Amino acid sequence: MINIFSLVTGILISGVAAYLGTLMLSRRMSLVAGPLGHLTLPGIALALIYGFDISLGAFPFVVLGIIVIWLFEMKTKLPMEALTAVVFASGVAIAFLFLPIEQAETALVGDISRVGFEDMLFTLFLSVLVFAVLRKSYSKIVLINISEDLAKVQRISVKKYNFIYLALIAIIVALGVKLVGGLLTAAIVAIPAAASRNISKNLFEYSLFAILFGILSCVSGIFSSQLFSLPAGVLIILFNAAIFSISSVLKR
């Protein structure tokens, strides 16, 4: 029987992650969510050992990583994806020093079936917050993605919106580990956005189709996990990949 709390939580995370992915894809940062997902592993390990929510465990570690990346970006001017790769390796190494091997699967590919009512409410609050901030900041971040100089001419604070952007990524990554674990987080951000880009004619369709594809793959994955007794996180990624393949055939 489907856990309704798990289903609602998965839909919220998938939809907002896909919406954020439309920005990350245009900046060629979609894979940044992957290393940041790996960075959450020490927090997930602590949550599994001491029995609290894995998103709460993941969040401090990914926020710390985001702050370090943001500071290094301002200092070194290196690409954000390069700095992310530098930061995440230490998180993975630390995690596997004390992660119980019997709980490694939950840490790596998630377990949405464990979600309860309180987890759903917490996810609802954060998802609505992320969506509202994204909606308000979307056009400004798009302009920054196109040209930081042009954004400065329009009196947009590039540093401020880059920090907001990174903070939203941190929240989505921390929530995403509940759905697909620390190993596969990039997929729920990148694949729906990539599939949407294949068939969209304008920015509105691009955002809308990405959200719909994210939700569709999540619902399909969770229902299939009940039928076949397989991890929901893995099936969600496979449904995402199938949607992307179909969109590639239909590409405009």
C-alpha cells in the first residue's frame, strides 16, 4: 500500500527540484547537485546512526559546502563546478569513515517509504519557500546566467543572487537525499529540465514541462517500487531517463 505522506513528499521535492533544474541547466550547473549530494553523506550517516531525519542531517553539511564554494568563487574566480568538485570529495571520505555498512543503501539511493506526517509538513514548508523565492528571482538569475555585466547594468546584485541561488540548491539537495539518496541527487534536477528543453518553445513551457516531468517520474517510481519491491529512488531516475529518451525523439 502506498504511503500517502511519501507520495506527497516525493511530488513536492521532484517538482521544485525540476523547476530549479531549469536554471541550473541554462548555467551548465546541473551536475553540481551531484557532488553536493555526495557532500551530504556525512550528515546522512549521522542521521542514520542517531535516528533523526536525514534531510536535517544533510542540510548543515551542504550549507557549509555552499558557503565555502561561494567564498572561493569570489576569491579565485574559478568556475563553480570546479570548486564544487574540490569540496565534495572530503565529504565523501568523511562519510565512509563511520557510515554503517548495513545502512549504506539508504544513504546512497534514499528511502522515501520512511517519510511520516511531520516530514511531509517540513518538506511542504521548504518546497513552498523555495518555489516562491525562485519565482520572484527567476528572471534576475536568468539574466545573470546570460551576462553578469548586463545584470550589473540593470542594478542587479550579482553576489546577492548568486548566494540566493546557491542557498536554494542547498535546500533542494538536502531534501533530495530523502527521495533518491546522496548518490543520485543530480538526476532529479537535471533530467526533467533536459527533457523539457527538448520539447519547449518558450520559457514558460520550459519551466512547466520540467515540473510535470519531475512529478510524473516520481509518481511512477513510487508506485513501481510497491509493485516490484525495488528502491523507489532508483526507479524514479529510470523513469526520468525514459521521459528524456522520449523527449529526444520528439525534439523540436
